[in-house]
Amino acid sequence: MTQRLITFLFVLALPFALLGQTPGVCGFYSDKAFDENIQTLKQEVAEGVLSTRGNTVTYVPVKFHIISKADGSKGVSEQVVMDALCHLNEEYLDQDIQFYIYNGFKYIKNDIAYNNPGDAELILQGNKVQKALNIFLGLNATPPGGGIPGGTTLGYFAGQPNQDWIIIKNSEVNGSASTIPHEVGHYFNLDHPFNGWDCTAWTAAEHGNPVGFLNAPCNPEIPVEFANGSNCETAGDFLCDTPADYNLGYLDDNDCLYTGDCMDPNGDKLDPMEENYMGYFNGCSQYVFTPQQKQIIAARLIQRTNLETVTTPQASVEGGTTLIQPADGSTTQAYNNVAFEWTAVPGANQYMLEIDLSTGFNVAPIRQIVWGNYKVIQGLAANKKYYWRVRPFNNFDVCAPISNRWSFTTGTAINTVEPPYVTNWMVRPNPVSPGQSLQLEMNTNESFEATVTLRTLSGQLVQTMQTNFAAGNSTIEIPTTSLVNGLYFLTVQSGEGILNEKVVVAE
């Protein structure tokens, strides 16, 4: 599909979209096949195809590709991706369409793809997932061939069959920008309401007032749409509930209120729909899709049979989590193998753990997705103040709040995985029967104090004790009366290191 760049100035509350600054632009331009399919979808709507969806919510899979530099730096964080997905779902909720993370995030480490994904088509094709809507996130989002002078491309839908993906500029990945909802509209076959004026914006000096021609300046196969709607079926975006618009939002200086005097070839004054999601007016408090636009989206969703849609999601995440350890303001004994723990949240099966030296988590963040509510992190620096926080989620619900931010300071213990004075240790019997005590045998060159814990595979704490191990050989018993069959992790943590062992409980 031929790609041309068009202006895109409808983003919500973005500082760079303000008057006098570089405007955001969108890199999508429809081709003949795209426009013809709109007519096909309109016919399907007229024939009642939409009745197959009923009133059931359809969950659409999304594969987010987080692109970083080759060394793994600079990629957008999962936190802001989840914020963006939550916002996307808010904007499509009234259409009974929700989007979910398909089999986790995908990470691409490549300098060229990071700088501008559109310049790395082979890399994108190699990572594309056939059963999902693919969204690639990079530093820039300029389509091949460049952009409109004076504009910065924020995102675009690449509609060729060997592409069929969305590219989004990292700065647009957040919980308020409208770029992703707009580009998803293109993915579901919506045109801009000013289709045919994509490469320019109306001015009286250039185009006349009234407009002095009948064919659109950027695509002569499309008629100039009349303000009275008499040719709305064949002009503009081919939908009759989106008024005529000659790209008036791009040069307009009134937020969400057009006060210009543009007249169509008949001399009738235009009254564009400023708050339309597929238009270019910025500063509106809320953007909407029209009823006909929603019908096209619904029909195109049915047409996209490759998507692995579902109608029964996981449970909703019931609120946020509470941090447990390291306690706020505390100092850990060791700086390596620091244990993090937080409360489990009903409905959540994953947690985003973030740790950094800065309160904004943007200096040298450690980010890990944890399947449970406990994680031991290695490699922190000694005697440093860190901040940490946790966000619960599942693939279908990413809107739970991030926890409060806690701080802790690492100790100065030796950076070893195992305490240096332990010469040998063993847990037996393993496997162990429920009710039969575990024997933890320790051989050490010196006495030391440690915390012994037993946790489930998901991180749930089931046993904990403080123990002093004497120099030489010593044994402690760990009861298993309350344990059910399964896999557990036994941990021995002291100020100088940590020991881990898998324990199997079986009849």
C-alpha cells in the first residue's frame, strides 16, 4: 500500500500539540483497496452481518513489541504500555470491544528498529505474531519516505498484507494520548473524515473560498465532500454521520472549536466534528466514534478471522497490592539477593516489580514480571538507597493501581550467591510425604544466623523461622503437616548470602 503522510493533531492534552509548537502527524494514508473495503463493510452492515456479535464483549489480542537499543536500554517501560492499554479499553468499552495482552510482551533489541521501526521492515516481519494485532513501539514512527515538513509523526497503521501492523512513537505510549485509539481505528478500516485532503490543509489562498474544484486535492478519485451531505456516500470517509472536513483541525487555533469560514464548492460553510476520534482537532475533553464508525469497526472485526479473539476473560484484578519487604526506610543486611515481598491480589497472576535509584524509576530501572508475590533480586549496589513498587495485573486487566513507593538502603555484605562459610548442605528426604518432617542439614565453618522460609511455586509463604546454625554440623526440622502435594522453594538467607533448594511434596 502506498504510504503518504498526513497531519495528525487530535491528541489529548499533549504539550507538543499546543499552538506554536511542532504538530504531531499520523503516517497513514488509505489506498483504493482500503476505501473499497469500507463500501463492502457498509453493505455487510446493511445486510445484518453484525447480528453475529450480539451484545457479548469480544476480547481482541494485542502483541506489544517493546523495541530497545541493541544493549537493551531506552525501551519504553511495561508500566506505560499497561497505562496505554487501559486507556484504549476505556475508549472502546462502549463498543463491546476490549483488548488483551497476547502471550506477554515481546522484546526486540536492535538499534535501527529502535530509532525508527519503519526502517526495519524485515525485523518487524520476523517478529510479527499472526494471531494478534501487532503494535511496535520505538523512538520514532516515521513511515518510509519521510514525513510532512514541520510535523512529527506520532504513529501510523501500515496496511499492506505483509505488514498489517501499527507503529507508535514512544512518547505516545501513556494513559492519556489518543494516538493508539486513533490508529486502531485505521486497523479496523476507518478513514479520516477529511479523506482526500490528507496531504494538505485547506487555506483560502491555496484552495479558494468557496473551494474552486470538485475533486479532492490529494486524491482526485475522491470527490470534495459537500457540507450539506449530499455526496457523503462517495466522498470523504464515505460515512454520512461524519460532517465534511478539509483537514481543518491542522491549522485551527481554537482547541476543539472550529470558528473558521471555509466554504465548500457550493458556497456552504463547513461545520466539522471536532471531537471525532479520526479527526485532527486537539484539546477536546473527550473524543468519540460516530454510530457508523462503530458499525464499520464491528464489521471489520468479524472480517479479521485471523485474530485469536475470546469472549471469556480472566477475572478482574481486585485492587492494588501492599508492599511487605524490604520495609520502607529499612536497611538490608546484604546488597545481593535482596528478597522482595508484597501481598497477593485476587484476580492477578502477574506482578510488575520495579526497582531504581530514582523516585521516577527512570535512571537505571530493574523491571521484572513476577508470577507470584515474592522475588529475590541479585546485583544491587552496596550501600545505596533504592526505591521499589509493584503493580498487579493479568493479561485481560492491566488497570490496577501501582503500589505506594517504598525505599530501602542496601547493606555492605559480601556479594556472594552462597554464604562463603557453608561447605555443604542438604535437604532430605526430597521428595517428602505430607506430615513427614524435612531435615535441613548444614555443614559450616562458623556459626551464623539465618531466615529459613518455605514458599509455593507462586511465591506464597507457608513456613518461616529464624535459626542459629552452629559451626560444624547441625540439623533443623521443618514440619510439612499443612502442605499439599506440589513443588516448593526452601530458602536459607543470611547477611552474607542465600541458599535455595526445590522441595517436592508428594504422597
